Amino acid sequence: MARARALVPALYLSCLAAFSAWVAASSWGTVTGYRSGYALDRQFEAGPALANRVVLVVLDGLRTDRAVELPAMRSLAGRGASGTVRVALPSLSNPARAALVSGAWPAVSGVTNNSAFDPPPIQSLFSLARRRGIESAVIGTGFWRRAFGEQIDVIHAFTRPPDSMEVEALTAWQTQACDEALEHLGASSAALRVVGLLAGDDAGHEYGGESEGYRAVTAVVDRCLGRLVDRLGHDATIVAVSDHGHVDRWGHGGHGGEEPEVLHAPFAMAGQGVRRADPFDAELVDIAPTVSVLLGLPIPANNQGRVLWDALEERAGTAARLRDLEGAQREALAAHMPDRAAALAALKAGRLPVSVVAAGWFLALIIGISRTGRLGADLIAMAVFAAVYGLCFYVFQLGYSISSVVRQEFLYSFFGRNVLAAALATGAASYCLQRLAPPDRASVARLAVILTSVFALMVTYTYYRHGLRMEGWMIEIGPGFKAYMDMLAICGIVTGALLILGFRTLGSRKGIDA
């Protein structure tokens, strides 16, 4: 009888863990497997060009507080316009790069992550330039070839980054990459040129956004920007913008989440068509329509940003016309796109029945098991679980933000540490329960059911409020990532409980054999 009392909860817990793992994997799969259905293939009129050439410099991983200390960035800002941009969510590089040249957020561009995506099915600066016979050239990461390769006239990839992330290696690589950029772009006649300066991001990941290593490498990045301005900026407009910032945590950095130092990034622009302006706030998607106006291109049809008129030196007699062109694009996109608020409200209403049933089930389990068990001992054991889980969370350098994952290649080890933390906390709570009450084979399973039910209730709440799947709109990154971690914690609790039950069963059999 005692064995059966433990077997049923163990079977239930195993099914719950398997279901949690499946939901977690499929939820992230809807993000990486997402394909945009919002493409608007419409050609808009263009006004006269304000600049002969534009050089877009993407300063990968440069923080706003660091940018104000850098001479070349300060000089560029002093000669023209500057400020901060709100970046894409998730605050990863590839979604940001797509937003920079399309003016579209990830849900519209289809570039939602750094690993799995198709070429955006929407217009970009490159496709619009090609249609008007304007040459484009890019030097940077492989993203540009993969995402926009068919639209770009000339693409060069940088020499591979060094195996070592030592400051000296990163600075040497950035200097070499700068030489390559000057060689290729300096010899190019392209009116639209894009270059990515990447070493600052590697330094941010390796050392953290407030470290001396990050400061040293970003100083070299800034010197490269200065060289680009000196070489290419005499008859061109330079637009320098970061794609995201970096956290500084446990001696490392990271990004992807919603921390202020990550979500806001610096920009500065100067040259033809740009006037001196006080610093102001903008969004990453504002860069593409602004560059379009500078080059005399149509605004990308799926652009969700605004032209930065405060930064532009408009020619007499063209201001009203240019604003009318922007208004036409915005009106057409508004008519094309579904109402986001209404769509999200409908999705939320559709989740209500499942949420009510799931919440009722887990609440009933908690209440029912609490009545049959030793409530005082269970509460103390739960408190021990919370304390040990929180301690492991700190020791294992975990967090409820994508920015807590130092690098993408560490993602699975990060999730594994969360499972291990929950398993260890379950072991500590079970030991405490055993010390507080007479040994009971079902007590561990009972505690595990209560713990998993608490986590499942938090996941259910997130499911109802925000959803766990990407259904036409980007999921809420913060709550979504926490729910993902909570589902993995359920797997850890079940793993810990089943291991304890297995050891106890083996121990009891040995006692019988003896």
C-alpha cells in the first residue's frame, strides 16, 4: 500500500515533467521557427536626396554610458545629432540589424533570434537602393549575406574573430578588421555602405559592460570609428549606432533582456543632410526611414519607425513634401497591419478557459495534499527549498533574463544549471522533511507535487497574461523567459524527487534482503 501511495504521485510527476519540457521546447520553437506574415509589397514615392552617400556603422554591444566617454563618438555627436535608441526585443544582434535596415521590429521582419531565421520577406534599404540603381556595400558578419545577400551588391566578411578573448587579441583583431573595412569601403563607390565593428560585443560578453577590459576594447572600436569618419566622411553622412548594450554581472556581460543598460543604446550622425541638434531619444527602427530620406529612397513599406526630422537639414521647399511621403507610408502600413491590441486581447480571451482549468487543478492539488499531510513540516520544507534554490540561483549565476546567459553557446549549460539547482533544493527540502517528521515514503512525492504545483501556477499565470507561444506578435520576453525557467525548475524538482524515491526504494530492499 505504501509503495502504491508513492507510485501514483511519481507517475504523475513524471508526466508533468515531460509535459513541462515539451511546452518549454515548443514555446521557444515558435520563436525560432517564426516566419513573418506581414510583408507589404508596395512601392512608395521618394523625395530628393539630402546626401550623396551614407555610411552606417553598427557598433556592436556599445553601451550608452561608455559612448559618451569615447572621443570619436563625442566628436561625431558634436558635429551633428545624437541620442539614444530603444533597441529590439529580444535585445540580440540579428533582430537589431534587421530593424536597422528595414525599420521593422522582429515580429514584422521575422528575425527573432540570432540562430534560426529566414531572409526577411520585407523591403530593406538594400532592396530599395537596388531598384533605384544605387549601389550598396557591406562588410561585417555572416548575417548580412544570409539575411540580405540577394539584395546587396558587394559583401565582405571580416576575418574570423580570435580564439582567445584576451584584451590584446580582441584589440588586434579589431584593428585588423578596421584596416579591412577601410580597404574595401574606401575603394567602393557605393552610395550605401554598412560596416559592423564587433570587438566591443565580444569584450562585453567576456568581461562585463563596466569592466576595464570592455573599456580598453571599446576604445579601439572608437578609434576605428574615427578612422572611418576621417576616410569616408568628407563627402558622406556617417550614422553610428549600437545594436544593444551589455549588463555587468559576475564578471561577465550579456544582453537579450530588458535591462535599461541593454535596452537603450547610443547613436550619433553627422555630415551631409544632418544638422546640429540637441540629444534626443529615438528607436532603432527610426534609422532606416531616416537613411531612406537622406539617400532619396522610398521609405521601406513595412517601416514601423519615424523619420528623425530633428536631425535632418531639409532643403527649402521640400519639407512638406517629404513629410507627406512619410505619412503615406505610415497610413498604408496601418491599414495593412492588424490591430495589435485587439489581436492580443483576443488571444488572451482564448487562453482563459485553459488557464482557469489548469489553475483550478494545481490549486486543488495543493489544498488536497496539504490536508492529508503534515502542514507545518511541509511549510518548513518549502521554505528550505526556496532558500536553497535561491542560493543555488546565485552560486550558479542564473537569472530570469536572457541577458543572464553570457553567450549563446552557454545556453544549454545555463538551463542545465537551473534544473540542477531545483533538484538540489528538492533534496535539501526532502532531508528537512525527513528530520521533522517520521519517515514516510510518500512524503517526498507529496512535497514534490506541492512544489511543482506552485511553479505550475506561476507558469499558468504567465500563459494567461502573456502567452507562451509566438502567435503573430513577439512574446513578452521577460515573463516568457521566467516561465521557461519555471518549467525547467519543475523538471528539476521531479528529477530530484524521483532520485530520492529511487534511493529509498533501493535502501528498503537491501534492508529486507538483509
